Amino acid sequence: MATFINDRIDVRISKEQKELIKYASELRGFKNLSEFIVFCVNREANQIIKENSLVLKTLEDKKIFLDAILNPSEPNEKLKQAQLNYQKFILSDEKNNGSIK
């Protein structure tokens, strides 16, 4: 038989916030305010975790990403050429927009 341990979280909110939450809880048909709060917090926590895992699914993915940010490799020739092309484009655009004024 599994043993369930009830843990506790204490929060302070305004009377207006409590009334709003209580009203929403009643509209959804929850038995009590605690049940509603646990449901909402659990749903939001799962959504945050899901969104966070969309791009970087595993811990290894996150380590690789962080390593690439903290220790970037040297740019290769294609990247250097892309940067030059971009700079030429910006200069060209500035010249064209400057002559219109």
C-alpha cells in the first residue's frame, strides 16, 4: 500500500485575489479552494515543463547548447562570407535610403 505524504505550501494573497480564485473554483465545480489551486498550479507547471522541453528535449541537448554558447567555435569561411555579404547589403541599403531623402 502506498503512503501519501501531504506537504504544505503557504501563500499570502489579497482578499480580492482569494475571492476571485474562489469564484473561479466554484464555476469549475471544484470541491474546495485547495483542490482548485493544486489543479491549476499542476497544470501550469506541466505546461512550462512541456514548453521548455520542445527545443532542448534532453539534459544532454541542454549541455551541448550551453557549451556552444559559452565556447563558440571559430567562424568558417562560409560564415565569414555571409557576414561580408550582410555588411555590403546594409551599406547598399543605407546609400539607397540616404539618396531618397
